[in-house]
Amino acid sequence: MPTITKKELEEYRQMCYDKNNGRILTPDGLRLICDGLNRDPEAIGKHFLEVLAKLESGKSR
């Protein structure tokens, strides 16, 4: 049976935490966003650029 390192376990726990707290975009989440924006590529791109700008401005504080 394969084993994992403590570092791999910690990374997995961090990924689970991020997923459970809405920090990882899942395929269902992406589908929801695309459907909510009527699958318009320009609207989707604009949305993601706005979200990215908000995330980057929050990090600099």
C-alpha cells in the first residue's frame, strides 16, 4: 500500500479547506458562472478579470 508524506498530507488538507471555503473553482461552479452569464465569452472574461482585480487588491492590503 502506498504511503504519503506529511507534506503531501498537509497539502491535501489545505486543498480540502480551500475547496470547502469556496477558494477553488469546481467544474460545477464554472458551469454556474457560465450559465449565469448566458455563456457569453466577453461577459465571462470580464467577470473573471473583475474577480482577479478584487483578489489582487485584497492581497496588497
